[in-house]
Amino acid sequence: MPDRAAAGLARERPLLGDRARYRPDNDYPASEREERSRLALGRDALARDSDDSAARGRAALGNEAGGRSGGKKSAPERALSLFMIAAATVALAALAVALAPSTLVISRIEIEGASSMTESELLGLASLRRGDPFFSVDAAGSAAALESDPRVASAKVRKILPNALRLEIVERKPAAAAIAELEGRDVAILIDAEGVAYAVASAIEAASVPALSGLRFEGFRLGTRLPDSLLPLLKSLGEIAASEPFLLSAFSELRVAKRARGDPELILYPIGSRIPVRAGSSLSAESLRSMILVLDVLGSKGLSDSVEELDFRSGSVVYRGKEDHSG
């Protein structure tokens, strides 16, 4: 037994002495060489596992850091990004204008709202022509030129890329007609609800609206505005003409009678009756219906010859003749 123990210790000494000096593997018994090989393989696997774990850890930290930095930009970064986008947009727009080919010209012009004015008149006023360079058009200047004509109440010029224009016109509409001296001769002129005498009236146009008399113009020119005291009358005429124009057609003339104080009065001359009707400074569809009704009643009863005037200024009808009557 002591000899076998001593032999075992003798076999183990080389292993312990391996740290101090080099010994070829062939000098070891087969069993010891196999044991050393297993230990070496274990150390290599452990080293690989350790390297893989470290790599995975570094990757996880990198992903986390990237998520924190890429998920939400700081305020300076966002401001810089917005500035760069805006600068790029402006640069592209400037480049587009600078590089616009000379062949980019106006080829289509749309006109909306014009009924009495022709296309050639409007384009001449606005100094616009098909074939003009699109980017040279001054839309605001063209609209102002259109509005300089008394017939135009308002105008807009819109540019439609790449080669079109749209003219949006609001023409004045007649509320009444009057006689004025223009260029040395008396002519019928049209007046709108805003009190603007804007055009010379044709015979048909003058006959289609109420005729105002009693007006006196000095130095008349188209575009002249009537006094503000007449605006209530003109506005009411425009409203009646738009809703019930046949009521106005029952009267051949509306005479403006000025008073020393206050607003002017109106004297209406009906068609088919010799009885004038006095009214206030404005009219309504209801008041005109009442006038027409009273005139019809007087005519049907044969009283027209005995009545000198009907007065509707107070809201209730008063008729005057040889003796005053009210009803």
C-alpha cells in the first residue's frame, strides 16, 4: 500500500510542476494527456462564452443609447431641421422662378361675372394678353386697373399655374336712370344702389329702370357719386328691382323734391293715372303695392278727377282735392 501511494504522488508531481517548467505532452501518460485536453477545451469554451456575453452587452447598450438619442430630438436639433427645410423650400421656389422657361406664357383666360362688358374691354383695361409671360403678370395692379372703370364695382385677378388667369368681375347694376349733360349733350345715365352714376344708358336700359328727375349735376363725369341723402332711396329701389320689379314699372317717373331741411321727398307719377303720389325719402315693395291699390280703387269709383294728390309720407294714405279727405 505505501508503495502504491508513493507511486500516485510521483505521478501527480509532474502536473504540479507544469507551472514551473515546460514539459511536452508526450511525456505524460495517456490518461493524463486526455485529462489535460478536456481542461483546455473547457477553458476555450468558457472564454468564448465570456466574449459572446460581452458582445451582447455592448450591443444592448448601443441599441439603448441609439433609441434614446434617435427617438426624440432636442429643441435645437428640431429648430435646425425646420430651418433647413424652409431654406430648401425657398431655394427651390427661387430656382423654379429663375429657371422658368420663356415658353411659360398665358394661354387661357377665364372671365367670371361680366355680362355687359366684353372680354376685349376687360383685357384692355387690365393690360392683359394671351401670350404674355405668366410670371410677369401683376395681379393686384390688373385688378386695380379694372376697378378704375366706373362700370366695375370690384375685380380680382387670380393666377393659375402654369399658364392661366381668372378675372372675377362684379359689375354695377342699375337702380335708376337720370338725365345729365355729358360732353355738351344730354344723355341718360345709369345709377346703381350705391349712388354711382357709372354708364351711359341705352334706350332699352333707360326704359327698364325707374327714371329719376329733379337731380342737378355740375361738372358731371362717369363715376360721379350722388349725395348721401339719396342713398336710402337708391338702396330701396335696388332691393325692389331685385325682388318685385313689376311694381316699379307701374310708375313712369320719380321726382326728387328737395326740402329746406331734412331728407328729400319723392313724387311718383303713375302710368295710367294723372294723380301723383307723394312719399318719403325711400320706398318699399309694400308701400308701392298700397299706392297701386289706392289708385285702382279711385279709378274704379270714378274719383280720380276729384283727387289732386295722394300722400303716403305718414304711413297712412291721405288724398287731397277740393276738400281734404283721409282714409
